[in-house]
Amino acid sequence: MDILRGIAILAVVAIHVSYYFYNINPINTLAHINIIIYVFSQFAVPLFIFISGYVLSNKYYDTFSLKHFYAARARSILPSYIIFSIFYTSYPAFYHHKIPTTSEIIHNIFSGESVYTFWFFILIMQLYILYPIIIKIYKLFEDYDKSKQLLLFTLLAQIAYIIIATLQGIHSEWSLFISYVFYFLLGIYADKNTNAFPYTKYAFISSIIITFFIYRTWVEGIVKYGTAESIPAPYFLISNAMQPLLYSTIIISLYNCVRYSESLTLKALGNYSFGIYLIHIFFMNIIVLLFRTINLSANNPLFYILLFVTTVLLSYIAVGIMIRIPFGDILMNAKIAPNQPEKKSMQESGR
């Protein structure tokens, strides 16, 4: 799971770096490359949700204390989320020489709007709250040997919800789990079935085909509407409906590829992935501001290469430093060092 976490956090950074293709107009070869990376890397959050389902079902499946479960979940995520929500609300305000109000801080904590990546924490908290119900439903279907049917039903229900949400313009933080519960159940299924996904080249081939289709949809939309921001949501109806198929095929392919891997580099990244997710946007913003002072724009390939490498490297170093200060390992939800007999912190969440 640490290797999968390492892959997922690299994909998260790739999403946010490649997103700068929005600034390239008209689109050129560099924009095409970044659109492909942007589309393909979107498997990151579904993979983290898959990992969460896998890890939680491995620890909390049969009889377990709800009090202990919710207390453990709260300790693993709430301190980090609250502290960094305050941080991301405060530092832009100080940059503009003003102090954030208490109401702004409270609003951002409850809405996940302190920074654009924190919607993930609202999502994962929803799944944590619903986990006892989800696992009971899964066990009921498994008792009747119908777990595959549950997965299929959840996949179809998720696609149906995505279609309705796209057409109606529905965007609510409090219904996020509906768009991701299939990946959560997929993780539970993988944990309970050792050979859940027999290796098949068709999963990987399917992911390439769907990626190309969504990429072409983006390109044609930009050409038609002028800019990426101008594309109306219903235009992505088919692409959005195909996303669960794309992400699940990528997850299955990665799961099969890393089952017997011993990549220490990816394990180390996976160990720090929670902290990297928390802090990488801060470093990205600083680096982009620095690039502007030296006139390195999003039209230059070096912009993307340097932004990706420096963001990952600085975030990794920062987490490594922070876990060595008092309570830093709890804040970053990371072990002091892989393969060393130091004090360990909890690694039960998807990140």
C-alpha cells in the first residue's frame, strides 16, 4: 500500500503541475502533452480512496468498537486538517496585509475551502463516518457470494449520479462520497480476495483508449469554446461518465504491477504522502511566484519539469524535517523513517 500511496501522491502533484496548460493559448504541443498528463493523473484520488477501503477493511472488518474506530479516525486526520486549514486561510491573508476573521477560518474548516485540494478531506471524512454502514452492507452481500454484484451495482449507480450531477450542475461537498464509494468498495473487495484482479493486458489497454478519448474531448472543447475555462460542464457528459471505468482500470493495473514490488523510493514517498498532500500546494505557489521573477512561464517546458521536481523534493524534505519535531509525526501522519525501529505513527488512512 505504501508503494501505491507513493504513486498516488506523484499523480496528485502531476495534476496540479499539468493544470497550468490552462495558461497556454492557443494550444500547442506542450499543451497537448500536459492535457494528456492531466487527464491520466486524475486516478490519484480514486487510488487513495481504494487504499483507504483496503486498509480499513483489513483492520476493521469483523466485530470492532465504534468508539475506538471513530476516535482513531479523528486522531489520524482532524488535527492535521484543522491546523493546515488555518495555515492556508492565514498565509495568503498575511501576504495581502490583512488578518483572516474567525468566521472565515471556521467556514473554511467546515467547507474544505481553505485551499482547493482540501475537498479530499471532506470526502475521506464522509467515508470514515459511513464506513460501519458500508462494511455491513458489503458483508451482507459477501455472505451470499454477491460481492461482485454489489461492485457492479455501485459502479452503475456512481456513473448515473455523475451524469445527473453534470447535467444539473450539482456540486455539493456533502455528497462527494457518492462519486467515490465504488473505489472504496473496490479496495475492500481487493483486501478480502487475494487474487481479486487477475492480470490482464486489457485493463491497461482500456485505460489508454479512454484517456485518449477524454484528451480529445478537452482539445476539441478548447478549440470550440476558445479557452478551457469557457467549456460548459454538460460538454463533458460522456467523458465524466467514462471516468470511473478509466480510474478503475488504472487502479487494477497498478495493483497488479506493485503487488510484488519492493521499491524503497516509492515506499518512502508513500510513507510521507499524507504530509506531502498537505504541504505541496504551499511550495507550488512559492515556486510559481519565483518563476515569475525570472520570466519562466507556462509556455516553457522547463516550467513543468522544474515545478514538478522541486515541489516533490521540497515537500518530501519538509515532511522529513517536520516529523522530527514534537508531535510532528502525528501532524504529518508519517513514520520517522522506513526500515528504522523508531517510533511509528498511524498509517490507517488512505494517505
